[in-house]
Amino acid sequence: VTGDLVIPMVGKITINEESLKSAINLIESSFKEQYSDAQLSVVLKDAGNYNLYIKHPYGLNDEYKVNSLMRISDVFQIVLQNLVKNKYDISKISNRNIRIKNRNGEKYFDLQSFYIDGNYANNPYINRGDDIEFFLSNNSIEVWGGVVKPGRYDLLQDESLLDIINLA
């Protein structure tokens, strides 16, 4: 969220560089300081819709309509649906090697880890200016036997067999 919010009889609330949740908490606490008995409901309509260009492994840069409440997992599903609709093979697209480049630098995210452990650090919100790229799986390994989630796993750079077994 960027900028300031001015509410009559409450004043100016600076929400610049705050997460959406933090901004809502600031608005609620500022409002309740002035009106302690009042009920407050913050509703966002059409929350920050914008177009985002996403690179995927087939050399395509497609434009997608997204919003500031979406996470990488949401974008990943939309991209997969679009690729299936256009008859591309999605079986080799990695959900463990997703690159986001923005003004803060470049980071890689692992959705498969997020799906297993629920750690939102691997499934952040997307932001305006993000450059998102999905890749094909170059190396994979299959794990079967005494594991909770047998199957094929992408092998990331500097990852050991023990790391994959822990995922499975």
C-alpha cells in the first residue's frame, strides 16, 4: 500500500510501505482512538487491479490481469490454465523454481514447499513492477516408498537427496 489516508475527524494516517493487513490495522486503530464505540468495516473493492507481464518457459510473455491481493500460487494457477487452454504441455513446468525480480532484487520461490509446509515465505503477494518468470523442470527425481507424498520432485541447484526426502 502506498500513500496517506485522510479521514475527517480522525486525521491523516500514513500507510506508505505497509502491507495490506498492517494498513487495515492502522486505519482501525486510528479510527477507534477517535470513536471508541463505533463499529468499523474496511472493504476494498477492485483492489488494485493492474496488468502484469509473465514469462513462461515456452518463450511467451503474456499479459495477465491481477490484483494486489493475489499470491504467486494464484498467478501460477492462472498461467497453467492459460497454457492448457492453448494446448501447451504443463507437466514439466516447475512450481519449485519461480523467479520474481523487482526493485528489491531477485528472489526464487518454491510453491511445492509452500503446499507442503504452509510457509507463506514461499508464496508472497505479488506487487506492481514484479517481473515473474516460470521455468521448465530441468532435473527431477522420483521418491517412492516410506514417504508421506511419493512422486516426482524438481531438484533445485545445491539441493541434496535428503532435502527432497524431507519434502516427500
